[in-house]
Amino acid sequence: MQAATRSQGGRAAQALWEAYVQQRRGAMGLTLPSSKSLWDVVNRGRLEPHGAEAVRDIWMQFHSDPTKNRTATVLPAARYAKFVENAAKSPQFVLPVFKGPNAFENFYVQCQLPIVLFTTLEEYKQRGSAATPAMVLTHYTEMVADKHIVLVRGDIVSPSACSRGEAEQLTRLLHDFYTVDQKYSFVHAFNHRQSDFDLKRMLDSLGHDTAQLPQD
């Protein structure tokens, strides 16, 4: 669990990503838990004949088994387009998973769309450059042209670091912070004006108790 100030969170997040890039440069295609092609994941004939709502239901049911360590969601194409635009400008961020009052764990986020990596800062502290993502999120755009939706799949690589419920929480927070203008201001500051990034204010905006977190 983390109870870090904004400067500690920012420095640790940046160090995590720099080390991860050095370790895995050029190896992304070999280490992804799911293919980047939707049709390698699910039978094409199972989805294409149906409308958007039916596809959504099939996709969510396909990922409903909690023993598979996978999650799913569906985004409207317009919302995904805004995510793509903002992620290109601001590819890195930190998101918390709350464990209780004044207790949370930070996940470092790196967008390489259609892939998003989530890695705990605690994992980096323990393993340094050998740190690996706790979850990998893949966005599938094959349904955009005719159904105007994007299918999203989360592969939980380390269930001990990220539960199914936490993976769903991180996915929701990711899309909120990158597509809601008021929330995106935190993402933009983290990437472009890190001295202005206020971790505690971001946590407060999520409605959690941060009264006893360290002050600057």
C-alpha cells in the first residue's frame, strides 16, 4: 500500500516506466497476454451478425468467468477517439486502488494504444527493472466502422497484485481520467507540468478519505 506525496509518486512512476522501457524495448509483441487482433480472441461469426447491444452482451458474457483472471468492458467509439487523442498527448499517469481510509496502492499507467500497461509501484520497488505489469488492457477497434463500439479486454497478469475487482476499478478510472475534461487536467499536469500535479487533490476528487496522508 502507498501513502505517498505527489512528488514521491511522480518520481517513482517516471523511474518505473524508464526502467520498463529499457528492459522490454522491442519485446512488446512477444509478451502480450492477448493478441491485438480481435479475431484471434473470439470467433468472428459469433459477433459480426449482431447489433451493438448484442455484441456488448456477448463480449461481457465471454469474460464473465472469474477464474480466468480477465475483465471486459465496451466503449462507445466517440469516447475511445477522445481517449486516443488524449493518450497520445499524455501517455503516462498514476491511478490508485483504495484499500481503506488513508490506504491505497498506486498503479503506474502507460498507454501504447491499443495496449495499456498497469504496474504497481510496490512491484518496481521490489524488483527494479525486472518489474512486470500487473494488468494489460487491450482495446479492439474492429467493430468501430459498423457498430461504433470498441471492445476492451483486461488480462490480469499478477492476481496477487491486482484482483478482478481492482482491475475493473482501474479500467473505469483510466477511461474516466482520459475522457472527462475535468479529470484529464490531472493527467495533463502529470505529463507536462509535473510540479503542478497534486496527488492528494486528485485522490480527494475521487471522494476518498485522505486526511492523514503526508502533506507537502
